[in-house]
Amino acid sequence: MTSQAIIEVWGDTKEVFEQFGIAINSKQLQTLVSGEKLQKLLKALNDKVGSSSNTCIEGG
């Protein structure tokens, strides 16, 4: 998914992207960030929306 699409569905995740310095755009997350930073971002997003890793996963 893209940061833009995630924010459209879960608006309160915008602050997570800001904390990680991720631009809000239509590029896939895995093209903007990778490795451990991507894993931390996905965890923070899941925590923010009260979900598990089944919602936001790498490549999803």
C-alpha cells in the first residue's frame, strides 16, 4: 500500500508517517523505506490502528 492510501482509510496514521519522515504520496511503502525501518513503521502503523501484523505487512 501507499502512505496516501493508508491515510485515506486510517486518517490518524498521518502522524506515524510524519514521525518516520515518510512522504505522503502514491509510491509503495517498500520503495520509500526498507529493512528494519520498514518493520518498525509497519508495527507503529498497526499499533496506531489497533491491529495486528496481518493488516499492514511488507509488500501489502
